[in-house]
Amino acid sequence: MAKQRLESNWNTYFEDKEVYFLDLLQHRLLSNQLAEQLNVQHQSPQLIAIKSGVSIYRSSHLAITVKAVYKAITEH
């Protein structure tokens, strides 16, 4: 549900930005490494915006919105 909300609204704000989706079930080791490196507690679903190797925004479940991600990215 969260992924569908993002996908349906992403181009409204980020038509020219790259986005990567990590399948946590298939890439658990990578997920754990990112959580440790970024000092982020794993949740699912979860969105983490990373800029220059630093987590600048994170949210989970129903709090995940494209507008909030856009605001965080444009303010950093």
C-alpha cells in the first residue's frame, strides 16, 4: 500500500530523480547493513531518503508520503 501511494504520486514531485526500492525479504543482509550504517531502526514498510551517505528523512507505514519526502529533500 505505501509503495503504491509513492509510485502513483512520485512523478508529481520527482520526475527527474532516481529512486530505489529494496526488497527486504530478498536482500535482508543489505537491509541490515543500511540500518546499521544510517543508524535507522528497521521497519516495514519504510522509506529512507539518503543524501551524501546520510539519512535526511525516514518514515514508515501510513506516515510515508511523497510530499513529506520532497520537503525533506529540498530543505537539505
